[in-house]
Amino acid sequence: MIDSYTPGQASCPSSWPPSLQGHGGEGLALASGQGQPGAALATCQGTQTNKVSQGRCPSEPAPGPQAHPDGGLPHFPTLLPPAGREALGASPTMGQPWPPLLLLLWGWGAEPQQGTQPFSIRLEGDVTLGGLFPVHARGLAGVPCGEVKKEKGIHRMEAMLYALDQINADPQLLPNLTLGARILDTCSRDTYALEQSLTFVQALIQKDTSDVRCADGRPPLLTRPERVVAVVGASASSVSIMVANVLRLFAIPQISYASTAPELSDNNRYDYFSRVVPPDSYQAQAMLDVVKALGWNYVSTLASEGNYGESGVEAFVQISREAGGVCIAQSMKIPREPRAGEFDKLIKRLMETPNARGIIIFANEDDIKRVLEAARRANLTGHFLWVGSDSWGSKISPILQQEEVAEGAVTILPKRASIDGFDQYFTSRSLENNRRNIWFAEFWEDDFKCKLTRPGTQPEEAARKCTGEERIGRDSTYEQEGKVQFVIDAVYAMAHALHNMHLDLCPGAPGLCERMDPVDGRTLLHYIRGVSFNGSAGTPVMFNENGDAPGRYDIFQYQLTNTTVPGYKAIGQWTEYLRLNIEEMQWSGGQQDIPSSVCSLPCGPGERKKMVKGVPCCWHCELCDGYQYQLDEFTCETCPFDMRPSANRTACRPTPIIKLEWSSPWAVMPVCLAMGGILGTTFVVVTFVRHNDTPIVRASGRELSYVLLTGIFLIYAITFLMIAEPGVVVCAARRLFLGLGTALSYSALLTKTNRIYRIFEQGKKSVTPPRFISPTSQLAITFSLSAVQLVGTLAWLGALPPHSVIDYEEQRGPNPEAARGVLKCDMSDLSLTGCLGYSLVLMVTCTVYAVKARGVPETFNEAKPIGFTMYTTCIVWLAFVPIFFGTAQSAEKIYIQTLTLTVSMSLSASVSLGMLYVPKVYVIIFHPEQNVAKRKRSFKAAATTVSASTRLSQKGSERQNGADAAPAGK
């Protein structure tokens, strides 16, 4: 049982004022005047216990700082080296006034704050290192320090003591030198840490202490304070920044084990600062790589107010802007002193951009926990996808009782390992063997929830007394703090730098030589930046030109259902590039698919992005319409004229080529009509040839009949040319025979009707026959009329040689899927009309003569059958014109127009064949008795008959009018 505990600390009486006590009774005695170089510590002689105030006995009036001869501020000629004086704005010459800021740093005119922790750990050594650790938390209002911090404070501080023990026991590292230490508590507050760090510069301040006397008039024994050559720390970036601004003035190198603010990489402002942890700029890059690997491009950021959070988010935003591909929806800051409902408002604001589910968070543990609580209250469990910095890491405290909200959170942590040697060292610490740690008793009470009895104090009756038999890790929960490795590496970096410096400046010397006494800070910094060794975890320790360590991070994800025990699972690592095991990741509710955090969903195939102005990660998707295809993600291009877009509009493909096939339903009826017509025409021709000398054949005009039947045959045959696959020969045949058949037919009919008309018109006037009514003349007239068509066609063939073309415009409708290229001859609708135009003129002329010859007696001519034929033909062609030209814009144009043209021609030929020759063939075959010769009629007899018919017609008309008619004469 330990009845009382007193930390092992040599000190002057506790009644000394704080200005002389300093830390643990080691006071900084300040006085005026000239004196020997070197600051001093006052030690009372013998058992003298008189109070001394600022290096003098209390019976003497306090002289204070010596006034400047000009009535200004006091001056200290040799307090700083010239470089330090110039850095503070003072002249390097003696006797110059010092700025008020430096006097404030020395403490002139200011009493020490009450409630501070005026203690430090001091270890003797040939070379002394400083240490800054957050042993205590930030105190409440008016109190700098609060409760003890077991992990971040005691663990880290003991890691430095452990490293010093290891180094001093190592015969290979600094074999003839011993490292000492002066370790201070920053109380997690930058301003308090600045006050404490002034202890490190005591030995560099020179002042006169000649007038310091004790009560008996004898001067106190003055001992020179230890010179701190370098500082390990601090933890928080804000503390390191504050302290670095002072240490650089005195050329004291500094190595931090936890400060990651990017601005500390500025080698112009923090040239004496180095760190064994990578800066947040590396961490921000690693987080950005994680975001990109997950396919996210739209995230929000959340930062605790302060240097760490704000600089971390700033680094992430800057890197993401430079790299591109990731946009920041919102950047929000958590105030230092958040008001009630502040976190609920933050969650509400984050929901203003619901697509930005990814939240990049640089915040302290307490802020993280309160953000998760607010998300749970808003019933948004599983909505946000957290990506936490190393302040979250793999800690349980931020997610305690918020596990469901934190599920799937991806966190990052500098690559580290648990140091087994430290575990053995720390768990073996006790009140008996660790008296050098003046805060260990406080840690003991907090860790074991008991109370120690101190001299002069009465323990609380309700409190359990500490027995001293407790053991760390056995009677309390112990887990090595994450930055222990880096603390050890920082101390070893100092040791290796001093070792290399000693080898170069003091080769073979057993201790410090003159070149290292004192140790020059700038030279030591050079050696610090040049170290390279394997650290406590086996990873390389080195620094770049800015004093930063290389970036090495472990990537974790908090999972609830993927492991037997819920917790953080390592899913990857980052060392200049990311290696992420996505298949091992698990999200809210145990889902394996990566949730999205994008402003706009990816556009589908055939859609282009129309960017939202000012937000490069947001866009609208527009479909490439018509005949456009997706050239790239931002552009739609029109396909070439002979192509159409693919089904997904990502490329162009050839437009299908079509033509009228023989098997097409559109070709069946024209082919059937044509075949029937050809067979019928052939039968008539054969019949006429076999009965060539019979009266009916002879009476019908054999020569013109054969010409007419040839034209009819050609009209039927053109159907096959219109359906055949277009080529040079087919196209030439179409041009030639399309109008030639109709021209022959109508030329022969016109010649016939004209002959009949002229004969009977001439008979009205005289008995002299008209000219050109012989068979030879009739053939000559027919061939002359047909020659016009033939010559025109041949001229056309010579001027524009025929060829086939693919018409992509004909069936290029609004729907590209229905687009087709039509293989056809180079004949437009206009040229087709021109080809048939001459035949239509012949047809109309023939119809006119048929109308004029309608009164001729049917026993003497074919005028009436020809008339009916021409009337019917006109009706057919009148129907053809609107159908043919009315379907010019139809998608089925090629089929409809070909069908209309061929059927119309076949019908017109069938009308001629049926009305002119079917009756004759019927008589020839079925009534041969009627096919006999009758009385020959001369042209005179025909003319007499026409005259008699005319007179009878006139007489009948007169009788109808009631007049008497005279007998007709012979």
C-alpha cells in the first residue's frame, strides 16, 4: 500500500514565486545590466529559504528591467545571436531597444496565469532534446489545462522516453553521447504551448545577473540551463505552427510526430520544421483517389474550424480542382463553439444537394460524433457516404453508439504498426519505476479509477485508494495509441542526425567537440533533412526538401456485417498511388454495389452531355436525334449521306439497299398481267399468221396489225425491265423500250383511224380516193411517227449514258431505322414523263380521229372499236397520272410507282388487244364460216354508200320535221 506519492523532482521551495520556480522549481532569473553570457538558474545556498524575486532576494526592491537611456524600453545587448535579433526586427548592434512582442514572450509586465501546469520532465544528457505533448486537454474558460489525456498525451510522451532509453542503450547509435530531454505539456492549446516553449530558448538568451543577491548578501549560485538543440513536437498543427514561429528565430529544428497541416510544408515560413507524418496534402490526394476509384464525382466537404480541418479541406478542394473530375457541392465548417442545433442545420444544408452523398470530413473526434448523431436524428442512416481523414482513422470513440450511421465509412490513416517493444515497456511502468514522469500519478488515478494520497492532503472518503499493485493492461484497458510509432521515429531521426553530424564534425571524439558545442541549429537541420533509415515499424524514414515525410496510408472501412466482429477492415493502401480492394467493401445494409455520389447520372448510349454552366460535374443528357450519332460524350454528328446511326446511336452503319424483287407482292400482279398479255399477244399473232390470207385478217390491215401487235408485245415486256435489277443494260433498255412500245401502238392506231377518217371524208366530196392509203404508205407513216420516239431516245442515250444509282433520299424518313437506299436507274419522274409524253400525244391525237370517225358505218371500218379502245385507254392513263405522281413522297414510292406504271401500260395494251383483236380471233377460231370473202367493194362503191347514207339521214330529218321528202335519185 502506497500511503503517499511524491514525484521525483528536484526543486527550490514551493514558496518561491512562479517567476523563479519556472517548471518544477527551475526559474528563469531576469535582471538588468551587463553580465556574463548565458542565462542562469538560481540555487539557494545551504538552507537559505528566503524568497527571491526575479533573481534577487525579496528584501531588496524589485529593480525591474533597466530603462533605456532615452526613456524607452529596456535593452539587452547580448540576449540573442545576431540572426535572431535581425529576425525580430532589432539591430545586430548592442544597445538597441527590443520590440514589445519579445518582452511579452519573456514575461515582462505580466504575471503568470493561475491554474497552469508549471511542470516539466527533465532528463540530464550531453545533448538535450525538447518535447511538446498534449498531456492535458484544453481547460475550461479561464483555466488553460483540463483533464489528463491518456493516449494522445501520456502514451506519446512515454514513447519519447522509451525512444531515449533505447538510443542511450544502443552502442551503435551515438555511442559516446547521452541524449537528455526537457518535456513540456501544451495542454492542447496553442497559446499556452507558446508560453511553455519559451523554456527551450532560455540558454540562448544572455543577460546580466550581477546584482542578484540572497538575504545574507551573498550572490546565489547560478547554473547555466541546459541548451535544447531540437524539439520533438508538437501534436496539433495549430500548436506546431505557433511554436515553429518562435523556434525558427533561434534556429532550433523541430520534428512533429502528428501535425499534418499542409501550410507547414512552406519551407520559407517554417524552414526549421520537419515531420515524420505525411502532410494533409498527401492525405487529401489519397482521399481524392479513393473518391475517384469509387466512381464519385460530386461530394461535399465538412471541416472543423481550425488549422487542421480547414487546411485539410482546402488541400482536397485544390487538388480536386487541379486534377479535375470531382466537383465540390458544398464546403461547410463546424464552428469551434457550435450552438445548439448547429449540427442539425449542417445536415439540413447537406441535404440541399442530395446527389452529393459523399462527405469528405476533416474534423475532430467530438465533431464527427455529433455529425453522425445529427444524421441519425434526421433519419438519414445510410444516405451519407463518409470519407474520413486520419482524425477519424480507426477510432471507436467517434462512432460509439452511432455504428449504423457510420457503416460503410471509408477512413484513412498514416501507415503505422504497433511497436511491441513499447507495449512491453509501457505495461511494465508503475509508480515505483516511473518517477521521472511527473504526470504518471495523474494518469494512474485516471486509468485505474482510484486516488493516491499525497503529503498534506486528505483523500476523499468515497474514492477508492490506489494500492500501487495495479498493472497496466491487466487491471485496465490498454491499446497502443496510433502515433506512438511516429514519436519514436521522430526521436530516432534526431538521434541519427546528431550521429551523422558527430561523425562529420567530431570524428573519433568521445564526446562533443568544440565544433558541436554548442550544436548549430542550421547545421543540425541539414543533417535532419538528410537522414534515411528504417523506422520502428520497418518503414523508411526520410524527409523531402520541405521537411515532409513520404505519404503512406492505410485505407479502412467500417463494416457491420462483413466480419464476425463489427469494426474497421483494411481495404487498401496508398503510397503515391492507390491500391483499393473494392470487392472487399460493404456498404449500408450489407450491400455490395458501390452507391453513387454523382451530380448527374452517366448519359446512355447515343446521348451527349450538355454541361451545366459553372459546374463541370453536372450535365443534362440530350439524345442524338435524327441521323446523328454520338461522336464523343459532348458531341453529336450527322452520319454520312449513305449511312444511318446504329441502334444505340454510337456509330454509323451502311444504309440497307433495296430494289423491287421478283418475289415481292408488289411485283406479282404486274408480272401476271404481263405474262398473260404476252401469251395473249403471241396467240393473236400466231393466229393471224396462220390465217394470214383469210378475209378477216386481210380486212383488218395485216401490215398495221402486225406493227400494232409488236407494240403491244413491247408494252407487256417493259414490265420485266421495270422489275429487273437496275444496271447499265437494263437502264438502257428501259429508256429505249418504255416509250417505243406505246409509240408503235399508238402510231399504228393513229394511222388506221386517220386512213378511215380521210377515206370517208373524201367520199363525201368525190369518188377520187385520198392519197397515202395503201399498205406501204400506212407502214411508212407508222414508222415515221415511231421514229421520232426512237431518235429522241437514242439522242438521250448518247447525251446521258444510262447507269444505275442508289437513291438514299427517297426513303430517308424521320426514323433512321426505316431508311433505305433505293437501287434504281437514273431516270427521274420528269424524264419518265418525257419518255411517255410523245406516246400520250399520239394517243390523244388518235382519240380525236376516233371521235371524228364515229359516224362511219360499222360494216365498212374499225372506227368504232378503235374509238372504244382509245376512250378506255384515256381513262386508264388519266387514273395513272394522279396515282403515279401522288405517291412521290411515299415511303413505298418505288413499289407503288412501278406497280402503277406497269399495270397501267398492261391495261392499255390489254384494252387494245381485247377490243381490236379478240373478236377477230374469236370469229377465226370459233366461226370460220363467217371468215369468207364478200362482194368486193371499190372505193367508188364505198363513196356511193357514204353519199346515200348521208341523203337518207337528211331525209329522215326532214320527215321528222313534218316536211314532204322527194324520192331519192340514183
